[in-house]
Amino acid sequence: MIALITGATSGIGKSTALEFAKHGYDLIITGRRQERLTELKTDLSQKYNVKVCDLCFDVRVEEQVNKAINSLPTDFKNIDILVNNAGLAAGLSSIQQGKIDHWEQMIDTNIKGLLYVTKHVAALMISNKKGHIINLGSIAGKEVYANGNVYCATKHAVDALNKGMRIDLLPHGIKVSAINPGMVETEFSIVRFDGDEERAKKVYENIVPLKPEDIAETIYWMASRPAHVNINDLIIMPTIQANSTTVLRHPII
């Protein structure tokens, strides 16, 4: 069994790679930081005795995605699972104060990047007549919060794409699922605040957020369901965010 995981150099993506390797999956790990990919590849190979192929590219650039997927060795092209994990938030501003470069970064990564990877991997899955695509959404794709405007819009788009993909790929024997987390403590807030670690730390004050491994374990559970079972759409929240009022009170997700 082979799983391809985008954004595998940190956070949920890295934890998901570890979880699948633990269960004997060979892996294709992708990201923009070659040093981290190489380190993870070595760790996974040595600790779990699985085969690992690392692809360093930016999901926002279709030419890079196409080249990377086409470069896969033959024995790695029989992809069983695609985890569309790569994504980010940039800034936290009202719509009138938002930075256009932040908007473009989120749209290009969260929507277009997911589409580019899916298009090229789905072509392989269709040829193989099997596969399972798991998209990382967010509670921000279900609830909109103050100053989250464009980020929320991108995750609402992922929610819609998940439904559309499921319809389109069903005739080819390919399952499509979505997992929508609430607050998870990763590098997410550091990236959102342009590397401001102090500001990022404040996001999690007096809160017990989800851990990356909580999401990874749930992704593996979704992928391990029998062939006749598909988990269409799943929301996973830390207890403190268990209702919409709390979601709006703790909106950094």
C-alpha cells in the first residue's frame, strides 16, 4: 500500500506520514523544504522499514506538481491514498485591511494547490481503478469568524470541492473524504503571523488544542475503513471548541 502526503515536513502532514508508516505503508512525502524531507525519509525508512520517496515542490506551481508526479518511479505510481494536507493561513485582518499577497498565498495553496495535486494523482488512480483521496479542510470551512474572511473562503471551497470530487470519482472506484479540524497546535499560527512566535503562542493560552497526531490517527482510521465504507465528512474538535459559540471565541483555526 502506498500513501502520498502533501505538506509532510511538519505538523499534521508529518504526523500522518509517521502514522501510515507505523501501519506498514510505503510513502511519498512532499513539501518545499528538502532538508526536512530528507530527514523524515531517513527516519521513516529506518524506524519502520518502509520504502519512502521524497518529492520537493511547491503545490502552488502546476508545472512543479506535474513534473514531480511524472518523475515517480514505476513502483510508486500505484498510489492507494492521497492526503491533501498542504495548506496555510496568512494574516488575520478585516477584509478592508487585508493584504492581497496574503489572499493570493492562501488561494494558491489551499485551493489551486489541492486541485493541481488531485488532478495529477487522480489520473494515476483512475488508471489503477482504485484509490482514496482525503482532503484536509477546517472548521473554518463550516463556520466563518471575524477577520478570517479569505482563509474561511478557501476552506469553504475545499468543502465544496470535496463533495464535487466524490461525485466525479465514484464511477472510477475512488473514494473521497474530508476531515475538518478545529484548533490544532502546529506551526500554523507561526506561519499565519509571519514568524511571530510570541503572537502565535498566545493563540493557545488557557486552551488544550488538538495535537497533530490526533488528526493523523483519525486520517488513518478513515483510510482503513472497508471498501464499502466511505467517511464523507468528519469534524474533529478540541473539547473547548465543541460548540459554535466557542469556535467564534477562539477563532485561530
